Amino acid sequence: MNWAQARAEIDRGETGDKIAKEDPAVAPLGTDAEAGGAATAGEDIARSARRQRPGAAPRAMAQAPHAAGRRFVPWLAASLAIALAATVAALLLAA
């Protein structure tokens, strides 16, 4: 498999992450590796394409970073609220 074939699978919607529609690309898949003189092995491209196919395991792996990121939202909101309250209190005491 080569990068053009992998991209064709993505554009046909076979990876499950988008509808079947061609996406124009400024730098097609594999461009950086080829420009650097280190072409990606066909078996590596095929393995990457297999991991992108719909299924429970790939979907869970794709959601893992998002689930982990959600844990930080309450802490971020609480930290911002405390910082805002401290700033308002400092401004009121200075006045």
C-alpha cells in the first residue's frame, strides 16, 4: 500500500471518521517523509490504514485523548474562577 491508496480509503469514507468526499490537501499524506528522503514502508502504511478503520478498538483509542482532556476542564474552570475572584478582591481592597 502507498500513501495515495491510504488517502483514497479515507476519501471513500472507509476509515469511519468522515463521509465519503474528496478532501483537497495542501500537503498530501507522506509528503514530508518523501521530501526528507525517507519513504514510508508499505507495510507501515497498511498498518496505519488498518488502525484507522472503524471498530471498537480504534474508536476507543481515538476517544481516549478526548476523555482524558475532559478531566481538566473542571480544574481549569475552578482555577480561572479563583484567579478572577482574587483579582477582583485585590482591586476592591486597593480602591
